[in-house]
Amino acid sequence: MEITYRPVRVDDYEEIRQFVIDAGWSRRAEDPERFRRMMEGADRAADRQGRGIGRALVKRLMDVNAPRQITWVLRSARESTGFWEKMGFRKSDVAMEIVRTE
């Protein structure tokens, strides 16, 4: 499956909002105005898991110069720990981390 990345446009918001609702996060998306504000300030569907979308997004976000000089700290839901461990993060006292090595 080929994945294409592009910036989100305002006219994408309703489709994204429906995706979030379908993923079971309706509380965060039930109010269209609140969702619009959330989108302007910056969610996973069970039928889309396992396709590499999240992994590709994380890799893309972490594709920086000298990644070993950065300590990556992630606060996430406990049920997603397995995913983040596969991405190289390790549990710490308060978060998931990839500690800098240089």
C-alpha cells in the first residue's frame, strides 16, 4: 500500500473528524467547533491498525539530523506501550523515552 503525505487542509476536517469518531474517540470529536479548534492547534481506527501508518508517521517525525543527540520523551496511553517499544522507546518512571547516545 502506498501512503501519500500532505498537509491537512481545512476542508479535510470533517472527514478527519468522522475518522476519529469511527475510531471510538467520539468524545473528542462530537463537537465540530471544538474539533476544528483542536485541528487548528496541532487520532486511530481499529480497522486501519497494522498497516504501518502510525510507524511511518513516527519515523517521518523523527527523521532529523543527529537523532542520537536528542532525548525523545513521549507521554502516551499505557495500552500503546507495545507500539512505542517497537519504535525504540523504553519505559522510564514517567514516560516512554529514547535516550540520546551522543
